Amino acid sequence: MKRIAFMAAALLIVGIAHADGPQDNDPNNVRPVPAPGIPIPEKTYSELKKAVVDFRNEVADLRKSLATKPALLQFMPDVEIFANSAYYALRYNEFYSEKEFDIARKHMQQGRERAKLLREGKTPWNTDTGLIVRGYQSKIDGSVQPYGLIVPKSYNPNSPYQHRLDIWFHGRGEKLTELNFIEGRQKDVGQFAPPHAFVLHPYGRYCNANHFAGEIDTFEAMDHVRKHYAIDVNRISVRGFSMGGAACWNFAVHYPGLWAAAAPGAGFSETPEFLRVFQKETIKPNEWEKKLLHWYDCTDWAANLYNLPTVAYSGENDSQKQAADIMAQAMLRERLDLVHVIGPKTGHSYHPDAKVEINRRIDSIVAKGRDPLPLKLHLTTYMLRYNKVHWLTIDSLEEHWERADVYAEIFEGKSPRTIVVRTKNVNAFTLSIPPGHCPFDNRPKGITVVVDAQVLTGAAVRSDRSWKSHYRKIDGNWTLVINPISDAKLRKQHGLQGPIDDAFMSTFVMVMPTGEPMNPKVGKWVTSEMERAFDHWRKQFRSELRPITDVQVDDKWIANANLILWGDPQSNKVLAKIADKLPIRWDAKEGVFIDKKAYAAGSHVPVLIYPNPLNPKKYVVLNSSFTFRDYDYLNNARQIPRLPDWAVLDIDQPRTTQRPAGIVDAGFFDEQWRLPAGKK
């Protein structure tokens, strides 16, 4: 491991405070996150309430008036973020100091100014430089989400020059409401602001280490930036500190082909050892929990840094130095040597000399830019959500949650023209080189592709110098095929691989039952858990969900959204329609059936994720929201998937800060979305 320390005296730069620690290890004594705000004087409350209502009405009227003007309508989120900032703080008791009352007033005034300009057809903030706050409408739940942006002074909107973009992930902040985030992003440049570079500060949907919906928030914000500004896709880097360092590790190992460089600082990179060191907590996961740890344990994906230049940072005296240390060990096992810059005698902050060294290295890497066509690739994955690096895509695994690897190399000077691929735990993949980048000429003769020592022929190079070939293992032999996956067969694939939490990373809608439940106790549990789902999605992922009822589910919803179905086959009409097409049987009188076992109907509820039988390109989820709960809010390393593809809950066992009820059985569906052997 390349370790770089500095002998100069440590002038500390204060990082964002973290509130977690061993004091938060009692699941029976869990403080709320976010915490309740301060009391609001009655006069102030009345004044702010009137102002918020008036402004939201103004925003609604403006949106309506722009309905036929899409060129202007696209800028509505830039106005709405200010309305949400004040509204959420007031509506949900999230003012944490008296000065925030004035901030709310200020934000509404800023919003009104933007609204006035937009009504006049003007959007000056789209070309302004400096500290800018903007918003986009999320595809996940239709909410408007904010982000911060540093637009360099050298930016010229009329110039075709494409700029560097750094993405900065913020640290833990339990009081980082929309109000405080937007205010901070208008005042604070942050730790790093390279000259002539854009810096994107995602909100990440609050305080979740950019996990789940927070992960998608980064891509939605980045796409919005790229839509409105000239960004060089080969000079985008990811950076962050503390909780943001954890986010940076996540984006580095899961999306290594997208970035020019990664610079994580402190934070955590996996769950078990970090909790043991930082939280003084030892976890004892069962078998399916061990598999779920693979999702965000970046140490398991360390081999992917083969294709991504990475510079880590830690303070010498920071307990969160553990994150880079354990990543360095994992990388050494992959024969990779991590550059780890150490701030001497430094705690949880950046040493000033370290910042200079980090900038020197990252600036050099980003100036060279991401290689659009590396000749050698290595991709490790445990799930098909993360299945791509550059020109290589894994389309199908032999078994999810077991390590899968693909090594691919282009031999451009060889005759015949050759690509060599080695695989493990993979049974379908695609090689795809974009237009203009194929290193082989476009003679009619195909490219030789050697897969696991089996010699095959690839497709011919096309006239635009693009090339694509799909390969699938059939009866143990690799074969060139037209499509990587047969649409006729239900199979786990990218974006349709589970577990339950995956349904909340793309468009979804909560579907409430309109009928009477088959059992009053089951109905009571479902209602309580459903209400909790709405409440906690708002708290942790910062959106007021708009549910529909089962009778409102039409072809449009079925085609475009994951359906989160609440109730049972008697109370929810959509569930009744598909109940006999699900692999777990739920009968109103006989019970829940799985593994030839019957669980009493009056006290057991199945939760699961499964391709929607009405549209297998989308999910249905039964009686579950995101699966981490109150206790996990206290430390971001705990905010990981807590349930697999399916579970049977005993609702006679009480709900806790860690579980929705007792879990009497749980597991994963196989690659064909069937119960595995012994579970039929």
C-alpha cells in the first residue's frame, strides 16, 4: 500500500460532525432521526404558515400556467426546492435554531424571485456562475429534490468547451434538512473547488450515505447537470469525506467505468468491521444476512478498482482510518496497491498538506481523463444491479450473492483479431464498443472471441466502427446469440434481480387496499406498517409519497411502476388478481405456504419482491417498504438491506426498532425467480 504522510504541523480543518457512536448501541433506546425541532412561537408559526401556503399556491399556479411551455416547465424544480425547504421544516417540526426562521423567509423570497423571472420566460440562474442551488424531479417517486453546484467563473454557456465535473458527497448531518442543505450550498464552497471545474453536491436524500434512493439521487442530479451544462464525461470524478467518504467508496467499486478518479476520505467501506471498531458493536449475521452484506461491503468489490485510479485519505488519529486500511487489505488480495494519504497527528479532518497532495494527484489523473476504451477490464459483482464496466456487461449470473468475475482483454495488434474473456459464475455477457472506438477495422471477417478457452466468432465491425456481441452459456458451452437473455423465460437480470430494497430505486407507487382484510389482526398490522412506510420514507428519503388505491391501478401504472401492494388477497384487488401466480401461496383460511410448511393465516404475513405477473419488466412488492429501520438510522453503516427476496413474518411477535415482526423464514429466489430446491 502506498502510504503518504506529512511531517508538517497539523493545522486541522474541521469536518462535519458525526453523532453516532457506542452510545447508540441499544435497540431498546433509540433516539429519533431526524430529531424533533425546537418549539416555534405561535406568532412565528402563523406567519410562516401563511407565507408557505401562499407561496405553494403561487408555485402550483405557475406550474399550471407553464403546462404548455415545456421549455420553461423544465425549470420549475428550481423554484419548487425553495417552497419545499420552508414547507418541510414547518410541516414536520424540523427547525433546529431560531435563525432558521429567517432562513425559511429568505428561501421563500428567493423562490418568489425565481418564480417571477420564470413567469417572464427568464432563467438567469441557468447561466450564472458561483454557488448555485437547483432541483430536479425524481423518477423514483415524483418528488422534487435539491442539489448544490459550483459553476466556475470561467464558464461560458455559449462556448462548446466541456468542463471537468467533481461530485462531492457530504458528511453525516442529522439536521441536514432541505432548509440547511440549500442554505449551506449557497454559502460554503466546500473542501475542494478546483479552478475551471464544476462541483456537484448531491443532497443524497438526506443522511443515508447515498444508499438506495440516495444512490439514485446522485445520478439524477448528475444527469440534470449534464443536460444544462457542457460536461466532459471523461473528466468526472467522485470525492467525499466521512459519510461522504463511504459514499465515494460505494460509487467507486460499483460504477468503476464511469469515473476518471475516486478520492474517498475517512468514512466506512464495509459494515461488520467498521461497527466493531467505531461503534464497539459485534454483529452476528445469519446466512441470508451474510449474503446481503455483499451489497454495500465495498471490500468484496475491491477488484473493480483495477479500472479506476483511486486516492484515499485518512487522519492518522481518526478511528475512521479503518475504512481505507481494510480496503487496502482487500485490494492487496487482488494484487492492487492503494495510494493512501495520511494526515499526521490528525483526527477526523483534512490535514492542509494532505489536501495539496490529494489535489496534485487527482488533478493529474483527471487532466488525462478516463480512458474511453481500456484494453483490459476486470469486473467483479455479486448482483446484477452492478453489472457493467466500460465495454463489458454481465447479463446473467449462475448464482446471485456468490462472487462473479469477468476478465476481458482486447489484443488489437494480433492476427486474427482477438478478444480473450475469462469468466466465473457468469452464464451470459455482452461486449459492446461504442461508435468510433473499435480498434479493429470493418472488414467483413468477424473478430475471434476466446471465452474460457473456447474459440468463438464475434460479429463483424460495423461501418461506424462500433461492435457488439452477446454470449450465452448453453448446455455448458459458450455460444454467440442474438439476445443475451431469452425474453420468453423469467430470469433475474439487471434491474430485476431483487432483493426487496431494489424496488425503491426506480419508479414505484404505494397501492392501498380498499377491501376488508381476511383477518382483523393481519389487517391491523398491515395498516400500521403501511402508515409507517409513508412516514419513514418522508423522514429518511425526503418525499411525501402519493399513494393510489387498488382500484386505481390501470395499464399505465402497471407498465411504468413497481407496485408496492399493501393488504392480503382479500383486501387488495391487485394482489387477488396475481396471488395464484406468485411462488408463495397465501390463503385466507389455510395460511401461508412455503417449503411444504403452513404458517397460520391469522398470525403470519408474507413479504416479498417478484416480477409483476401483469408486467414482468417491473416488480411487485408485498407489504414492505425499505427494510432498514429506526436502530439503523443511528449509524450509516447499518443502513443496508435487512430482508432478502422473501420472508414470512410472525406478527404475534412484536415490531421492534430492527424488525417489522418476528421472521420465521426468509431467503432468496433462484435465478429463474423460483423457490430454490427444498423450498418448493
